[in-house]
Amino acid sequence: MTDTRKILVTCALPYANGSLHLGHLLEHIQTDIWVRFQKSRGNTTYFVCASDAHGTPIMLKAAEMGLKPEDMVSAIQQEHMHDCSQFLVEFDNFHSTHSDENKVLAQHIYTQLDKNNFISRRTIEQLFDPEKEMFLPDRYVKGECPKCGAADQYGDNCEVCGSTYSPVELKNARSIVSNASPVLKESEHYFFELGQFQDMLQGWLKSGTLQEQTSNKLSEWFEEGLQAWDISRDSPYFGFNIPGTTDKYFYVWLDAPIGYMSSFENLCNKENINFDEFWAKDSTAELHHFIGKDIINFHGLFWPAVLEGAGYRKPTGVHAHGFLTVNGTKMSKSKGTFVKAQTYLQHLEPEYLRYYFAAKLTSRVDDLDLNLEDFAQRVNSDLVGKYVNIASRCAGFITKQFDGKLSADLIEPELVTAFTDAAESIAQLYENRDYNKAIREIMALADKANQFIADEAPWVLAKNEETKTRAHQVCSLSLNLFRILTIYLKPVLPALAAKVAEFLNDDLNWANHANLLLDHKIEKFKPLLQRLDMKKIEAMVAASKQNLAQKSPAKTQETPAKPASNEIEPIADEIEFDDFAKLDLRIAKIISAEHVEGADKLLKIQVDLGGVQKQIFAGIKSAYQPEDLQGKLTVVVANLKPRKMRFGLSEGMILAAGPGGKDLWILNPEDGAQPGMRVK
């Protein structure tokens, strides 16, 4: 075992205006497994998180509910903590960014940045709601697209034609907060001069701190030079005042990552831990952030630059993961696959999900698909059919025929060695976050144990007095192998491991994994895990569909609440069949997709229409990453007149459903459809 390490671990802070769903839990569970593994190896490890509590969406949501923002945030914080604990995610501290510690740290860090000449001030023009007397972020303004005239478009891009623009270009613009017509108004804003850290960041990205995929992606930001980041918001705003002002507030992405520090400081104050030992510039401790790929820009550029500029250490590792899909597509409220944590817990055991996530999580930034049928089959095959089966086949013999005591004899030492020697290989896979490979190796050992039991057939040996001793030895060895497997699975299945520890009268310590239980008393075996019934999954999906009646609050920072996906737009005016016949809708295969330089919402997509290729600019960047689209089948308007955009020629339109933003789904045909087929 390596020397003891000191490690501080965080996962992204859930936004405090809505319930946790399975997408949140992917990250929390991934991080918890790594933390539990580190603790099992004897490393001094702290795991902290907090509610991300500031911003316009929270201020408006609280007002809608008739609550003070502080009260709403506190209630949701308690809900998040409860949900995480139910999924066996064990934080050492779960705090809030709306805390005294975070206020002091945020203002201190800002003051240091200002003193070191990394803060600038300049006047900008923004749309202003004269009724609510508030400046409006782009997504809080709607109107008619200045390019195609489509109604009800947000202030930064058109979801019909894909054009990007400034909110001041909208026709007949209105505030979505009050429905008033906004006016232009000047305001002084504060900027963090990120460009001054370009050389440092370019070196840092090559240091191995980030995965190669994210490092390469972030390197694209340097092509035109890093721009200053606006870190201020105008009153009214729920957050912390910028020092020396009464009407300027820190933008949520300034104080949110500082929440990692303040949550740890709160823990330090309670448990007498040395804060500087983990955050000082010369710290030798490790700092690891687990995050989703959608916020890598903040953690890979903005956050390390802020830390550097304020005199603190930078992270040791920033570990990004992909998005969670269900049954191959984005989580869907209409399909019942947008599952809240609480809904899942009403139907299924949390360790089913922990195991399935572990069995599929890699160290890469790939999306993870929760295929519900595969979910049930893998849990039943691996956990029940392979792992628990070892104990259930052997424990009864020990209890009934050998007074609940394991044999003092060791047989098949080569088999034991195969199990114990796997410890370091499995440990390295956990360390590298390649959980899927660790699970694969553990289940391969489980197969060996089951094959040994099948070959020896202790149920036959126990019937004959001459071979009864061998039956005792076989069952005893099998339960020892089961014990070793449990130690390896303990970071993933802590509650199940606790039941096994009680059954075996052992603490299941990784450091003692090779110490066999010989001539050892065990307790009577009780069923450890039930098979996963597909009907329970179906009931969970049905319950999630029923939740559509309850309007879900926005979860994205600085993104306003949109109409729930079940709020159907009015049917358009009737058309003649000949009007419809003019549309040539075709099945298309997406060959490639890439970001468009200078466009916030567009993706450049190449599609194959059965031998004919077209280039399409689609305003779906808020809902999809380019790598998510490659190889997918979709439906396009193939005969749309090409439109020249400033980014290039767009030769068609991809069809999608949803209100927009992240709630957008491209159409996917059923299996069997081929590129070029006409949609009739």
C-alpha cells in the first residue's frame, strides 16, 4: 500500500431551486465511490459539497413561491442532503454558498484579485425591465427573431432558424419576468481579466490535471485569446455584494466554486482541521473536483485562474464525466425517464443504481446510458446470480451441519492467491476511476468462485460422512472468497457490505483482505439482496410521467424557468395537403458535428441523406454536445432553400421538439430506418 495521502474531494454544487434527479446522482455516486475507496486504503480524505444558492433564477423562484430566497434555499438544501444520504453518498460536510464563510472568502478573494490588478471596470448597455426595475440577462428577454421573424424567441438565439444575435436586435422584445417592453440602460460592470493568465493556463492544461479530452477542448479557447469575464450583476440579485458597492453583486459563477473552500472551512472549524494545509499555495495535499462536462470551462479556465490570482493552490485533478441518457436518449419527462431521486427511492434499492453506474463508469468523458432492461438484467445476473449466490449456496451448510463455524483448514491455495493478488490491480482501477474495469475484474473472480462450487458440489459431499469434511472446507473457502469480493465491492455497495460484515463477524478491511477467516464463527445467513423486478422499474417510469403535472423549476444557473414540456403550444392554423406535400422530410445520418466559432448556440452538422450530403447549422448546442450526435439518425427538411449565414451555408433543417434550451430533443426514427428514406 502507498504512503498515506491527504485528499480533499468535491463534486459540483447542485443548484438550490429544484429536486435532484438521476443525472445529479451519477456524479454524486461516482465521487462517493472514489472517496470510500480512498478511505478504505487509509488515506486521510474529506468529501465536501454545498448548495449553489445564488442567482436570478433562485430570486425569481422564491418570489413566485412567496418565500424569502434564504428560506427556499435552506429547504432545498435539506432535501438534497436527505436524497444523497438515501443513495449512501456520505459527505463529510454539505454546506451552502449562502453562508458567512463563503461571503468572507468570496470578498477576500475578490479583494486580492483587485489588489493584484486582475479586476477591471467598464460601462456596458443592457436591456432593463422598467416594471421590475432589473437588468435582464439574455434568456430573460423574448421577442421576434430579427433574421426570420419567428415569434417567442430568446434574446440570444433563434431556435427556429438557428441565428445568433444580441437581445437588443429582437423585434417587439418583452421581459419574460413582467411582460413589459425593456429599455436600454447603461451600467458599470466588473470584469476578471482572464487573459492575463493565458500562459499559466496553457501550461496547466498540459499538466495531466484534466482528462485529455477536456484539455484538448479547452485549448480551443486560446485560438483568439482569452477574454475578460463579467463577474458582476446589478441589483436586484440574490447573492453577495461586491466590496465597496451597495448595488453590485458577484455573479453566481464567482462565488459558487469558492463554495468548495467555504464548505471545507466550515468542516475545519467544527473538527479542528488545518484549512491552509489543503488550500495554501504551497499545499502538498491533493484537491480533486468531480464535475459534469457542461461546466468544464469554469473549472478548467476561470477557477484555476481565480485561485492563482488570489494566491491559493490549484486543483490536483479535475475529473469530468458525460451526461446521463436513459434508453439511449436524453432523459424525458414525457417518456417517464426523467426520474427524480425521490421517485426512484419509492420503487428501487439505491445500491442497484450504484452498482449499475459503477459497472459503466470510465475515466473518460463519455456519456453513460441507463438502459432500463440492461439495468435489471445486470443487477440480477451480477449481484444476485453471481456475487450473492456464492454465500447463499454455502452458508446453510455451515450453519446447519457445522455449528456455524468455518473450517480451520485451507484448501486450494492457488485459488485463494488468485483472489488476494487481484487487490492491487482492482485498487489501481478504482484510483484511475475506471470503475467499469474494476467491476469486470471482480465479477470474473465471482465466476471462478461459482465454478469452484459447481465443480465441488458441496450439497453432494455433505450427504456422505466420508466427504463431509471436504464439504465443510469447500463451503468455508467459498465464504472466504465471498468475503474478499465484498471488500473489493465495498466502495460501491456500502450497505450490502455492512450486512455481510454482520453475517461474517468481520470488519471487511481492505488492509486485511488476505487474512482468511479460519476456525471462525459466523452468524445465520439472511437474504442479502432481492432480484430486481422489471415491474418495479415500470412503476417508477409511470410515476415519473405522473410528475409531469407538477411544474419543474429551472435547474440551470442564470437560465429562467421555461414552460414545462407538457405545456403544449396551440395547434397552428390548418393547411392544405398540398402545402404539406411541398416538404421533403428525409431520414438523415449525422456524420459529424462541431462547435461553430463565434456562435453560442449553433452546431455545424454534416448529414448523409443516402448518398447525398448536406451541411446544416442547427441551434441545438444548449442541448447536445457534438460528440453526442455523431452516428445518430434523425429527420431533416431536405428541400429547404439554402440560407447563407455568416458561418457558412445551411442546406436544411434538423427537426426537434421541446420548448428550447436544454429541453430540446432531435427526432430519432425507430430502428430499421435508413438514411435517405422519405418521411410521409
